[in-house]
Amino acid sequence: MDQEVGEQMGDKVKEMLLSEDVPKAKKCTVIGGSGFLGQHMVEQLLARGYTVNVFDIRQGFDNPQVQFFLGDLCSQQDLYPALKGVSTVFHCASPPPSSNNKELFYRVNYIGTKNVIETCKEAGVQKLILTSSASVIFEGVDIKNGTEDLPYAVRPIDYYTKTKILQEMAVLSANSPESNFLTIAIRPHGIFGPRDPQLVPILIEAARRGKMKFIIGNGKNLVDFTFVENVVHGHILAAEHLAHDAALCGKAFHITNDEPIPFWTFLARLLTGLNYEAPKYHIPYWVAYYLALLLTLLVALLRPVLQLRPTFTPMRVALAGTFHYYSCERAKKALGYRPLVTMDEAVERTVQSFRHLRRKI
Ligand code: NAD
């Protein structure tokens, strides 16, 4: 097809989809829709007949069915046009945890989210679904089948997570059935799947550099890794069930694969699936922990003369060596949630999608 004709058809589809004929309940905006989770969310929303706006600081993909609004979520002026006329907003934007920028985390995740809430109200949005994180209750010690009733972490694992807590509290407390503004938070953990720019590429890079040799602890600690399509499913169910129902609105929900897996088994399956060797030497948990602590203290002492950012930190050790898996019973009961994709299929599809990273043998 000639490019001009293609573009004209794209404009027609966009016009049709944005017209008043689409019921308002099916009009939504995905803030952070250019990201990993956001793109999967957009795809499933379109497949379910929604009209989708994407608001992001960048345009991550091309799709004539989607209207893009580029801007910073901290700016009401930028955000308002993307929210006007939609009933539902999915907020899954965040700076990447790896950016390690405290000021940015606070500005975007907390102050920016307060702007999202205010702008939703100004624009007449009825439902706000936040992507939070199960880590908001994790302090680096074992959590087994943790429920949403556990308190927020007093000592969160990092500053990024601290701002996720502030963000979730702001969204849930903004829930106001009297003013027809309903909020809910979805807490995924360890999202993975095709096109994930973080987990698999970073893991393979570490394996290439020979850094994936050691297992911290006995390798039996169970963790939740959640396939991206299941996470999306949880969000859409939340949007569709969110009504003036005290069991739902203003609450947080864990969304998991409901199949916790030993942390090191999961990594081994990805690595061996891509022809890399799985880690095989064990290092006792407390040895790794205190080594990381020592390293952190050394780095702090050297800070006046040398700026280093160690990746081997006590919190990283805790993330890799403790149990932290969460119950999704509340989502099952209140939202009718069931994972759509099993862990076996999810790992298989993820490995397939990253076959370009496979080690040649
Ligand atoms: P991602 O980095 O792939 O996507 C985030 C998107 O937000 C990006 O497209 C980015 O451009 C956009 N963004 C950042 N700052 C913005 C701003 N100021 N204004 C507008 N857009 C902005 O991240 P992801 O992995 O898709 O994560 C999505 C959400 O899920 C985040 O809220 C994250 O905290 C949460 N989460 C992720 C995981 C995981 O394992 N990836 C686990 C738990 C929770």
C-alpha cells in the first residue's frame, strides 16, 4: 500500500475511534503508555474495543488507532488535553528504578501523581487505576504469601519504593464515591515478558560478562515473577469492576502469576533457555549480605574522593536471597482475577521473544 493512502486510512480510523459514537466508558488514557507495561496495556485495551489515548514524555511506538499526547505528567497543562473526555485513566508512568535519581522519583512519582489526581478531577475522569508495586510492603526480610493487609514498609528497600508508597497512599486516599471519582491500586511484582527492556537484557549482559556464577543462599527462596499480560489483565479487570463498591474502591490489589517460583530457578530457566549456563556455586546468604554491607560502607567512606555506585548492595542481596511472594486472593475474590498465562508458557514465550540474545554454540 502506498504510504500516503496508509496514512489517510490511519487518520480515518483515528477519527472514527475518537468520535462521540464510542461510549465514554470505553475511552481511556494510559499515562506511561510508551513503556514496557504501558504498551502491552494499550494492545489489550484496543483488542477489547477501548479507544486509547497515550500520554508519555516520548512516543514509544506507532499505531494509527492510538492518539499520542506528549508531555510531562507533572504539568497540568500538558496532561489535561489527554484526559479530557475519557472515563478511565491508567497511570503506569515512572522513572526507571535504575536512574537512581531521588529528586526525579519524588517529583514524578509523588508530586506528579498528585497532579494526575487533580487533573483527572478537573477533566471529569471517573476512574483512576494506579500501577503500584508489591514492594511497598517489603523491607528486605521474608514475606510468604503476603496479603494487602500488611502495613507499608517503614524502611522500604530504596528511595524509589518510598515514592511508590507515597504515590499509592495519595491515589487511594483520593478515592471519593461522593464526587464520582474512584481509585484503585494494582501491585504487581517482577513483571516480565516480551519487549521487557530491563530484566532479560540485563541478565544476559551479566551472563556474557561472566557475572552469573553464584547463587545467594540455598536457592530455595520463592519469589513472584509476573507475566506482563497477567498484570495487564488485572488492571483491566480493576477498571471494569471499579464501581461504588466498598470492597474495591480505594483499595490495593496484588496481581501475581499465582505460581511463586524460586528466584534462582526463574533466572536459570531464562539463562538456559538462551543457551547460557545457570549459576551453580552457592554463597551463604549472610556472607553475601555482610560483604555487600562492607562494600557499601567502603564506598561511603571513599565518597569525598571517589564517586562509585555499587550494584552489589545489601538490598540487592535481600531481593535475590529472601522469600517475597504475595497472595492474590483479594483480586480473585473481588475482581474474578485468574492468571491468563501460566509460568511455563510465560517463560517459553519470553525466551522465544529474546532469541536474538541467544548465545551461539
Ligand atoms: P517503563 O520504564 O518501561 O515505562 C514507564 C513509562 O513512563 C516510560 O514510557 C516513560 O517515558 C514514562 N514516563 C516517565 N516519566 C514520565 C513523566 N514525567 N511524564 C510522562 N511519562 C513519563 O516501566 P515499566 O516497567 O513499564 O513499569 C510501569 C509501572 O509498573 C511503573 O509504575 C513501575 O513502578 C511499576 N512496576 C514495575 C515493575 C517491573 O518489574 N517492571 C514491578 C512493579 C511495579
